[in-house]
Amino acid sequence: MANDPKSIGSQIDCLARLTGAPDSFVEQVRSLFLTKGLSLEDAVAPYLDALEEAFRREEMIRRSTGRARESLSRLNHQFNRLGDAYRRQIEELKRMRSAASATSSGSGSRGAKSRKRQRLLIATDRPAVVTRTQRDVAILVPGPSDPQ
């Protein structure tokens, strides 16, 4: 690197600029060193790999989170489109049903009148009883020589 920082603080600043890390993360890293009793002016060499790894991981997590948010937004948009299509189909079904019921009610009144006339024409002195079709099924009982 052209501007090799020698202190922990300057390395943190350099990595923050390179990765675009948010200020909150930079402050967390700084406070980690301070709580461990290390000065930000100390030499960075023993901590260089760990710092680079931390900033690289933070950047990777931030990018993954951004992609997840975009995917979630697209998915939400698709669900909204699906819901709109579903509502349109339901409305179309309701219109078709109401049109069908209007058509059948118009012809249904004529059909009911003709059925009434038929009933009157075939009416007899005794009422008709409708029962279920009955079938004779022979129950076979084994004889004395058949296996029981």
C-alpha cells in the first residue's frame, strides 16, 4: 500500500474508507481496542490481519443484506401483483355468477310454470310415493356339508 498506516487508529480509518463501513461499525472496532486497554496509536502489525478480516466480513454482510432487501422487495412486488390478479379473477367470477343467475332466473320462472302445469296434468287421486330402488340379494347360508 502507498500510504501504509502504522497505528491502529489510522488503519481503522483506512479500512473504513476502502470498504465503506458505517460509522457505527468503526466506532465498535475502536471501542473494542480501547476496552482491551490498547491505544489507537499502538503499532497495527499484530492486529492487521484481524482488522482486515473484520472489515471484509462487515462489507460482505452489508452486501448480502442489501441483496436480501432487494430480493424481498421484488418478492413483495410479485405478491402484490399476484394478489391483484387473484382479486380480478374473483371479481370476474362474481360477475359471471351474477350473469348466470340472472339468465337462469329469467328462464327459471318459465320452467317453474311449465313444471306446475305438468304436475297438475298428471295429478291423480292417490299421492305418488318415491322410494329408493330395492334389489333382492339372496343370502347364502352354508349347508351341513359345506365348510363352515
